[in-house]
Amino acid sequence: MKVRPNISIINAMIRITAGFATLAWITSKMVRRPHRDSYKLIALLAGMKIAEGILRYCPMTAGFERFQEYRNDHNSENNHYNFDFDDFEAKANGDGGADSYNPS
């Protein structure tokens, strides 16, 4: 697996800034109550945002892009994602018969 930058410079700066701000805020909270586990989890997530900004790599963005490529590849081969929306429009217009449901 190659780790290439997949976020922009501006996005990286925003992640670094938000990560450091969150880390500073949660550190001040941890001074008062050091044994709260939720504070440790938030500090870990803030550190992850800082690391994403420094590396300019977001694993969630990479996963989403891989899923989009996978879906586009399989969409062209199997046509599982191509729906005929005329059937839905016919039901919405009242041409659907008795199986249409209106709760009001």
C-alpha cells in the first residue's frame, strides 16, 4: 500500500490547526480530571488529526476513493447500480396503483 498525499495544503493546515486546538483544550481538561478515559480518547483523535495534516494523508479519504473506484469498475461490468427511475416516478404520480402508500 502506497501512502501518497490525498488532501490539499489548505485542508492539511486546517487539520493541523484543529488538531492542536483540540489537543490544547483536552489537555487543560485532563489537568482537572486526569483519569477520565474519554479525555484520553479525544486526545488520541486530536493527535491523529495532527498526523493527518503533517503527512497530508487521510485514510478515510483514501478508503472512500478506493470504494468509488471499485463501484465504478463493477458498475460498468455488471450494471448493478443503474436503476430505472421511471418506475419510481410513475408511482409518485399516482400511476402506481394500489401498492402506493400515503400516510397522510
